Amino acid sequence: MDAGRVYFWKGKSSSITTTWDSTATGGQAHARFGYSLSTLGAIRSGTPSFADFIVGSPYYSNGSSLINEGAAFVYNGSSSPSSALSSTQTLESNRDHALFGESVATAGNAGGLSVPDALIGARLYVYDEDGTKQNEHYSRFEGRLSVYQGNGSGLSTISETHDAGLTAVETTNFSHAVSGANNLDKLFGTDVIVGEDRIDVDIDGTSGAERDVGRVLVYLSTGMPAPPSPSHGWDGSSQQSTTGVGSVVAWAGDLNGDGYRDLVVGAPAHNSSRGRVLIYYGSANGFPTSAPSWYYDCNVPRDGFITS
């Protein structure tokens, strides 16, 4: 029924076979279950501990009043998982057309506790303006990142949320991509990277608004929940419009051997959708604020290089 499915293979000392060990299947047609997925680490207490994981279903609808609100499903790891897995927790946005769960990631220890946290993006989330909890202005998709803290038995309710923090913005796609990043500033635990690939706003100080300019925001952990404003942000494409910068974000370890973690950013719509991957080297002063440290272009037209 077009519900979506995720396939799992157990790690083995020998090569992985072509036959999967377990599956998780969505329960709703056209909800795009499996659009995003991520390991969470062990969010449950106990010995031995097993890695849990989360699966996004951004077009999930809860009844007729919450169309495409989106959902994320948590699955627990075990020593002997069944062939057909069942979720143990369901998280929803309770906001019409929010596409909650289009991006999911582990946040590691972003909250400063000993249990991993989870990041869930809802890039079309619109904030309530009149108390009706409906999308009053479909032209103003601000987006929202929700941080769920692990509590030893699963994921708690939302511990905090973040949005684009911009005014006079029609669309941002904030949280189109999210990623945890291990200790970018060499100070505390897991930091958070958020991509927003569609900002219609003047962000370079000149007159006039750039259309569909991408941006990446980095939230540095301080041992407490992530700060309410990004510690660093940039567009990464010299203000070039409609490149999709921020559609994909990830931390890359220390690529250049200077002791600081680096960032990888995807721009799948760059140059007639040929696609570009950009790398920003970390340093004691943060990340480059203009040109990337390195980039690579795909030469195949409309290939959409670097989409996940």
C-alpha cells in the first residue's frame, strides 16, 4: 500500500549477505516511512545496552485535521531482534503540513546527560499566531528543530525547539537537514548542525533580497541544552541563489589533520542540478564565513549530486 519500509542487517565479522535480518514497515499509505533514519545510540538504561534507532515518516497524517504533520518512530535494539520490528514510541508535530521527521539524527550528548538525545526537523512548520494551531500563512514556512532528550527508557517530550530566527522571511526550510557533530569546538560534547536551503531575505547587507539562498547554522554545546541562537552561520555559496546549499549537512571528522572537526555541506541544485559538495575546515576561530575550504562539482547535468 505504498507505506514504506526500512531494512536492517546485523553487523557480522564476515561480509554482509544480500538477505536482510529485519524490516520495519510503515502503517500508513503514502506517508513516506523511511524517508529519513538514524541510529540513536543506547537511549535506554540497562546492561548490556543495545543501540536504538529512529525512522522518519514526514507525510504521516493523524486524522483529517493534521494532514502531513509527520511522525518519527523509535525502535529498540536487542540481542535477537524479530524479523518484523515494531516501534516502541511515536513522536508527532501536531501541526498541519509540518513534514515533521523529514530529517532525523542523533544528537549524542547535546543535553549534557549520559543518555543520547535526538534531533527531528520539521522544515514546513508554521508557528501559531492566533491560538488555532493551524497554518494561517502557508507562504511563511519557518521550520522548526525539536530536541528530544533521552531519559533512560526512551525519548522524553520536547526539551527545546529552535527556528530560523529571521524576520521578514517567507520561507527558510529550516531543519531541512540536521546532524549531530562530535565536539566541533574541542570544548564540550555533541554540537548540532542545521541546514536551511531556502532563505528569501537580505543576508549580505546589500539592498534587495536574495532568493532561495541556503545557509548552515552550528549550535555549539556548552554541556547544557543547545543555546537558543546559533553560534555560527553562513550561506556557503557566495550568495548564489537556488543551489540547495544546506539540503545535506554532516560533520566529517578532522579532514586536514589540524585537530579541529570539519563540516560537509551538500548543494544538489548547484549549476543546473549537477550538484556540489562543500567542505569547511574548522579552526580555533570557527569556520570560514565566505568561500568554502574545498569543493567538488559534479559534471553530469541534473544529477542532483549529494542529496543524502
